Amino acid sequence: MACCSTNPLSFLITGPLIVAFLFVLNMMTGGPCWWHWPALGIGFAWVLTLIRAMRLLLVVGSLAGLAAL
């Protein structure tokens, strides 16, 4: 992916924090619930980042296993 940040693993922690901040901000300001759409987009990006991190762990674990042989 061309639009990846330098440390995608940090997004696995900051993504849910951003969604929580948006929820709290929406509760404090009142009015209609607008935070669902940004949360959905961040959720999609979070799941894709999680899949990339799991794939990276699988590759690194496989290489470590081959190196141990």
C-alpha cells in the first residue's frame, strides 16, 4: 500500500483511542450522532492494519523457524 505510515503498528493503539475521543466529543457537544462514519472508516483501516501485522508476524515467524533448522 502506498499510503502506509512509517509505523503501522502504532495505529493499532491510536485507532481505537481516536474513535473513543470522537465518541466523547460527540457526547459532550450533543446534537445528532455524527461520529459513526469516521469510526467506520477508522475501523476499516484498523482491520486492514491488523491483517498486515498478522501477516508480518507469520512471515517473521516462518523465517525464524527456517533459521532454527
